[in-house]
Amino acid sequence: MSPDLAHIDTWLFDLDNTLYPAESDYMALIEGKMTDFVERETGLPRDEARALQKKYYHEHGTTLAGLMANHGMAPKAFLDEVHDVAMDRLVPDPDLRDALHRLPGRRLIFTNGSLGHAERVLGHLGLDHLFEDVFAIETADYLPKPAMATFEKISALHNVSAPVTAFFEDSEKNLAPAATLGMTTVLVGAHAAASTADFVHHRTQDLAGFLTSARLKDL
């Protein structure tokens, strides 16, 4: 059955592992740079630095948030360093570009990554012209998803009405606040089918196909 999104006129999209497949392993390059950074700044052996990196991610929403809270880390140096990776693993997807283009209403990026990172990735994928704005970690004052305050901030900044908004994410936990606010939630990725969370309304491994088949609002 085609997903019924005829009530949606605001489209929020996560960036990494959502607008390109996780199987590209692009994020592995960034995570490796994060481990380098944590290892250097803390002086821990690499395996312990990697474990601390993951601990901060799970406890704080991002590794950066953990570093800021526990080590007083300045965010810009971290963001600039870890996002400085080659783009060759990312392949533009014309089907996804066309599917995004046909969506009625506003399209926004909602990412825990930096603004510069989002601009680079969207530009490389040929999607930058399709989005009205990017709400990045700097815009969130470095308080990452899934913090409710950050969802409230993007909603206030862009006058987002939850009942007519769909949020697309590869991270299940980041969909919970969106559902609480009344947004329609879509879990994206190969793992999506296994999700049993009641706050996940739709699941898809193929974002382009999902959007192309969806029932949309008539313009």
C-alpha cells in the first residue's frame, strides 16, 4: 500500500545515513576521525578512546556533546576536523532527487552535524537546491537530537506545525520526540523493518521509492 502523506506540507529530513545509504560507510570515515580526536585529546589508548566516544554518543546524543560536557571542548575545532573527509563514497541518486523535488510544501534538513558538513554533503549529492534551510548543531546551540528542547527550537524557528509535518530519520530514538509532538515519523534504512517502536509510523529501506509511491497533498 502507498503511504498516506496527503496531510503533510512540511518535510524534515535528517542528513547522514538518511539522504544517502548507511551502506556507503561514509560515516565510518567521520567516526574514525572522531576516534582520532578523542584519542589525541584524552591521551587514552585507541580502544579506550573508541569506547569513550561511543559512551558519549549514547549518553549525550553526540560525541561532541559528551566532550563539551565532560572536557570543556570547544565545538568548532572538533566539527571542522571530524567532517574533513573525502566525499567519494557518496553517490548522487537521481531518483531520490526527483522524489524530493515533487514533495509539496517546505523541505528542511534537521541534523546533528555541522552546517558546513551539511552544505558539503548536500552539494555533492546535488540536493542543496531542494531545501529551504539547514537546522544544524550550531543552530541547536550544540544540544543534539533527541533533546525535546531542540525539536521545540526548530519548530519555533521555522513555524513548524507538527500535525502536518513528517520527519525522516535513520535513528529510531530521534523519532520519539517528533512523535510526541504529533509529527508523522519515518524510520529509514536497512534496519527499519525490524523496528517495533510504536512511535515509528512508517519504515523504509528505500527512501526514494517510499517518497515516489506516497500519496501527497494536491497542489
